[in-house]
Amino acid sequence: MKNEEEIRRRIIELDVEHRDLDAVIEMLTRDGHHDQLQLRRLKKRKLQLKDYITLLKMQLVPDVPA
């Protein structure tokens, strides 16, 4: 992903998925009838998304010479 606009678009898509996962995790936790394995997988996916979003945001920051 070289194009800055593509990176920004991808960040937005991943942010939406991250928020959706957050809502699903909260709903399952509140419900009390959740599958622990499913909950762990959702939390792991949410963490992966957060890490990937961070990496993409770092690509948008210009390199500063030392």
C-alpha cells in the first residue's frame, strides 16, 4: 500500500471493524451466555486490528532524518 489515500481508507475500514468487534464483545460479555473460545478469538482479532492500524498510521508519518 504505497498510496497515502489507500492507507487512510484502509485505516478507516479497520477502525470500523475494530469498533464492531468491541460492540460484539461487550454484548457477549453482558449476555453472560458466551463461549469463552469465541470471546478469546474476537479479542485476539481486535488486538490484531489495533496493531495493524498502528502500523498503517506509522506509514503516514514522514521519516525524519536523524
